[in-house]
Amino acid sequence: MTVIITEMTTKYLYIVNHYIPFPHSEYGGVWNVIASNSDECFDLITAKDDGFYAKYYPNLLENIHNARVYTLASDTEESKVVEEFTT
């Protein structure tokens, strides 16, 4: 009998405020991201952003660290940007 052990990684839901000043955006937005940690959350948001707001990434790091973070009951969710609302 072969037993396969998979590493369980706790996943979190990050709700990140991402303010970008006028004239690029009047309000910024909110990102809902499933990630294993804050570094992965940052990587997922910046990959989706594709460098467009790169000069605001230092603010994004701070916003991720100040985000509301919830532990997910299941670790089967893949890491991803679940939803974004940006203006």
C-alpha cells in the first residue's frame, strides 16, 4: 500500500484596501485575495496589476500588512485574486 502525504498549507482571505491617488484613480479599490501569506498576496496582486501602479507598491505592502485577514476553513482553495474593485 502506498501512502501519499501532501503538505497542508493554511490559506487566508486578505481584504486589502489599495488607494491610488488622483489622477490615476479617484478612490483606489479593494482586493480580495486567497493566499498562504502576505508575500504571496503581494505577488498575486502585482501580477494582476502587471506593473501599472508599480510606484504605489510600497503603499500596497503596508496595506497588505494592515489588511483584514481571515483563516479559511479549508486549504483546498488555490491561491488567487478572488475579486477586485478598482476605480
